[in-house]
Amino acid sequence: MRAALLWALRLANLSLLVLFPVAWFAPLMRAGLLPLFGLSQISVISGLQSLWGSDVVLALIVTGFALFAPYLKTIGLALVHFDLLSPRVMPALHLLGKLAMADVFLVALYIVVVKGVGLATVRTDWGLYLFTGCILASLAISMATARAMRKN
């Protein structure tokens, strides 16, 4: 039973190596000044491209939260799953997952602020749910992995 659980966790984690890049390019939201003029799609990558042109410091922070933290955590967890990295790094990997969740919070905050101003139209899109799901799945996989390794 434990071996089957570990294989399921390995496969779920490895699937995140594919799903995260899809989520980065998927539309998080559609935004525009007025719905009459059409709405522009905004993804993690397009948002980062805009940030790099206007605010490099914020772009570095968001790039770390949105791209590097979740992907490094997923790679680290895969290395732990295949016994190529010590399970003692699990607390650090869990911290990376929490940092990645900060990016989801930033996107949600952006949506609330823009909708509150009332000058723009913002509609969430499927990429926001995929990105959030990937982050939450990554957290669940790391917690289940830590629990399974403690029983070992």
C-alpha cells in the first residue's frame, strides 16, 4: 500500500513538471477598460513581460514566486521521491510551496483592486484555476510525501 502511494505521489509530482508551464502560458484573466472594446488575455508570462518593462524589482519578485519557487520545489520533490536528495530538505521544499502561493494571492489582490476601482472589466479565466490547482496540488503532494516518509 505504501509503495503504491509513493508511486502515485511520484506520478502526480512529475505531472506538475508539465502542468506548471501550461499554467504559466494559460490565460489567468481577461481585462480591459470597457467590455465594448474587447478584453485582453493576461497570463503569468504576459504579465511578467509587462512588469519587466515597467518595474524590474517587482518583476524579479513575481518571477521568483510564479516560476522559480514552484518549479524548483517540484524538481526537489522529484529528487526526494527517487532517493536522489535527502528527505531532510522537505521543510525547505514546503517553504518554496508557500512562496509560490504568494503569487496566487497577488493575482487575486490585483483582481479585487481593479474590480473595486470600477474603471476596468476583469474576468477570471481557466488558467487562474489551473495555476492555483497546481500550487495546491504541489502543497498536498509535499505534505503527503512528508507524512509517508515519517512513517518509514
